Amino acid sequence: MIQKKVCMLGTFAVGKTSLVRRFVESIYSDKYHTTVGVKIDKKLVQLDESELMLILWDIEGTETEHELRRSYLRGAAGYLLVADGTRQDTLYKALALQTRVIETVGSVPFLLLMNKADLTEEWCISERETTALRERGWQVIQTSAKTGLGVEDAFHALAKKLGEA
């Protein structure tokens, strides 16, 4: 069985841990738990012809790309950048983190998750911004750890990219 390390990246409180819990355990909690360092989970994903074990590194949120510990990124086959659709600055911080990841592990498969899609009345990130990223070749998926919207699709889309890489 093939195993691939996947890093969850984004600033504080964007929902990285909640997305992992929704994907791995099919649960959601309103309680906020700060990740200290890194929390590692795993889940087996069925691809068309094979199985892929995702080793999910839920890395503590960082305010700047300079706070990201490069050692956590080493060996990553891919990553999920997570932004909170209700907080504009989290998108810009995710974009800065992406540059840092490329410097550390090179160009590996990734997706941008626009989380908290259940809070549409509070949404701050425009469709124009996500369209511009898609035009750059980015895959952008709206997710909600609370409702489960897009969560399975996001992890499976990355797993498929990793299986092809």
C-alpha cells in the first residue's frame, strides 16, 4: 500500500483540525482546539485501481509564512491550503504560505480549500478572487467542516492527484 504525507496549512482558526476530523472521523465539534505543533491522523482512500493511505499532518496555524516550521513540511507529497471564507486576510496568508511551501518541498500537488461555506451571509472572499486563482491553475474547493460540504471531495481530489504523481 502506498502512503503519502499531506500537510494541512493555514492561519489560526480557519478549520484545519475540523476538516481533518470531519474527513477521518465523520464528526464536527463547535469547540475550538488550538493545535500545538502538529497532530497526525491517517485515512485510507480508495482510488480507481488502488488504495492510498493519507498521512495527514495538521500543522499549527501561523500568522506569517516565516513562522511555519520547515521541518514539518519535509517529505510532504502534497498539501491542503485552508482559508476561512469569512476572513479575507486568511486567503492572503494562505497565498504567502504556498510560496514558503514551494521553497521547501518544491512543486507538489495541492488544493486551496475555502472553508466555512455554511456561513454564506458572512462570506468575505469574492468569486473574482477565487476565479483569478483558478485561472492560475489552482483547484479551489468550497468546504464546510460543520456540514461536511466538499470535505470528502477535497481530500479525494488531492488523493487522486497524489496517485497520479
